[in-house]
Amino acid sequence: MAFNDGAYITPEEERQWIETCTGEMVDHAKLYAIELPWSNPFSGARSHSSSPELPSRPIVKKYVGVYCSSYQSRVFPVISKALFTETLDLAYGPTDASGSDSAKSCVYAFLSVIYLFGLNGNLVEAHDCETYARAAQGFMARVVREMTLSGLQSVIMLIQHQYFLGDLQAAALSVSIASRLLFSLRAHTQSSPDSAYHKSVAEHHLRDLFWLCFSFDKDICLRIGQPPCINDTHCDLTLPANYAQLQESNMQRETRSSTDDTIPLFPFDLRLSMIKSNVYQALYSANAAKKSASEILSSIRSLDQELEQWRQSLHPDIRPTMTFHDETPVSRGLNTQAIMLRLTYYHCVALIHQAIDRCRGWPARDRVSSAMLVTNANQSTLSFLEVALPVLAGECFWVVIFYAVTAVLALFRAVLKDPLGSGLMKTLRGVPKLMKKVPIRTPTLGVIFHAHFLGNFTTELVRLAECAFAKADKDACGPP
């Protein structure tokens, strides 16, 4: 599904629209055959392989130490070093012990994350993150039945794995499982808000897991156009103590070591995740589809103000500029977390304002203003990526591709709507070259396969945009 005129449309509907605008037949193989690793023929050969044996417990403990002292653990606080000892006891203990299957699944999922982030070093040989993730997935029925902390950790690490590999439909299903476990373990409530944060306290670790799941849920629902699994009204959304100040301090010190009393960063600013939730509810939910043009415009203005208040609240060193051009200065301390923050901001601006297209017949001033903001946000995404890609972590391949492709498609549609007046052809012509710069930590067959199709995809988009421009120019001149 794709966005057009502020609503989701099918690929077939979009294909017909493109052909009308360009006068060209759309090459289906180039625009709609971008296969993901789990849906292409190369991945099937390993889908039924047996699960690998768990590494020895001392090796896994080394990984735990590596992960808990890494920057990634502050962004994705999926385990507690103290509490994980209980998981290891069960995973390496008697097989008939209650919770042992969830514990084994958790260790496999943890290994998949270690390999995903390239933290394995030379400690263990020859398995990749997908092998360990499949092994963890094999325990899912028992994880749901046992409903333990270890099982919850396993599911959330699988979400993390699926999210970074771009398998958002699978991630959405995993979020639905995780949300039920969170509710069962009471992680959606805040039992002791006045106690000082410490990762070894089970209640605090559970809240970390809740916020992780919440962040993924709100991001994924906007990407795939499906309702979120977590209903905000059923949860205590009180932020951790001094969250805003500590979040900015941590984000500006990527090399700072983590301790058990360091409040996590989380993959997205939690305040921004709440805004995403409001964006979906106000503009893209089933109830939003029933809104009048005036109600949609009111929601756009309210959400735009909410997003701007969040932006202004950030420290200038990490605050996204409203637009970004090649010459825009950036902080010297640019890190992966700050990069993702800025990309998410531009994406939210576009999501909010593209809904204006549903306000047919509304004053042109309002529609033009929002259309310009959408275009500027998507251009800013691509311009910022030109600057940010050299310092971006390789495991972010699929996440970056999402933001880049979303921006490219939006600009492509803007060209088709106004080929002669959009002034976007220069930006589009540079996209295929930009895509080749996206970093890849591990060039697996699936990633290489997808990167190849992305080259064809963006090149075809540029060709079609050129055709739309030529057709509009010819139509404007009239018959010879």
C-alpha cells in the first residue's frame, strides 16, 4: 500500500495513475518486484534448517557484558545484566523447568541482536542473526503459554531484529504478542514512580520493555497503515523522571559508558512516539476517515503545533532544522541516534501535512502551504542523508531505506501532480547515486538483492518523472 492524496491506495491504483500522468507503461518488474529477503527464492533454502546449539554459557555471559556496556544498550535496553542471570539459569538448566523454553528463546533472540549490531567480534563462529532469530521464533507458542519476563524479552528482541531487516509485517505481529505479555506482566502501569531508576529492579526493566514496544508499535503502524496494538488510554504514559533532560544529555555523549542507573535513550524520543500515536489517531484511523475537511485541517494545525513544540524543546545541538539543505550546518557530534531523530521529524512533518489533500474544495492557501511543507520535509530527508550517511551505523540499512524511499516516492508523486511547476527534477536525478551510498554492515544475499532492485527502482522513477515532464510540456504547447 502507498500514500497518495493523504490516503492509502493499492499498487494497481497507483500504477494506473502513473501511466495516465506519464503516457508510459509502468515496468512492473522495476517498480513492484522489490523482493525482501524473506520473500525471495534465495531465502527458502534455509527456512527449514535445524536450530543451532546454544553457545556455552561463559561465551553468552561475555556477550551480555559487551552489550550492556555498549551504546546500543542505551537505545535498546532489551536486557538487564542482573536479571539476565535468571534467564541463563533456566536456559542452561533442566529442560523440564518451568520457563526454560522462554529462556532458550530469549538467549537465541539475544544472539540475533548481538550479530545484528556486529558486537560478536571473534567470540563465536559461523551463524548469522537470521539463524538465531529463526531459532528464537521456533519457541513462540511456548513463550505465549509461559508468559515470563524472558519470553517478553525474546519477543521484543525479535521485533528489533525484524524492524531492522525491514520485515515490518512480521514485526507488527510480534508487537501484538509482546503487547499482551506486557499487559499480563503489568508493564503498562507504573507501580513505583517515585523510586530511583535502576536496571536491576524488575519493575524498572519491565517499563523499559514497555517503552521499547510502545516506540516500535507507533512507528510501525504509520508505516504499514494498520492500527497500533497498544491503546494509549489503557496505559500509564508518565515519562521516566527527568526524561527530557537526561535524554538530551545522553544523546550528546555517544561514547559515555552505561551503568544500571542510566536512563535509556530508546530508539525514538518517547515524546515523538506519542506524537506519532496522535498523528495516526487524528489523521489515518478509521474514525479519521469520517472527518470533514474542516476537522482534518484543525487536526493538522494541532498536530503541527504539537510537533513544533517538541522540536523547540530540544537542545540546539540536536534540534532538527525545519528544512535542511546541503549547506545547512550540522553538529560535529552527529551520531546515529541524532540522525534517526532528525529523519523521524521530517517524516512526521510529511505525514501530518500530506493529509491536506483530502480537503477538497478548501481554500488554496491552506492546501498550498501544507503541500510545500510536505515537499520541503522530503527534500530535507534526502539532503540530510547526503551529509549523514558517512557516519551512520551499517545495521540501519533497512531503516534508512524506508525514510529515503518514502521521501523519493512523495517527491515523485509531487512531480506527477505538477510536472512543470514542482522544480523537483534535480533532486530526483540525484537519488540513484544517493542510494548507492547507504551503508551495509553485513552484505548478505538478501541485502545485496534488495540494493540491486533499489537501483532499478529509483532509476525507473527518474525515467517516469522525465516522461511526465515531457508530456506536460508537450500538452502545454498544444498541437503542432
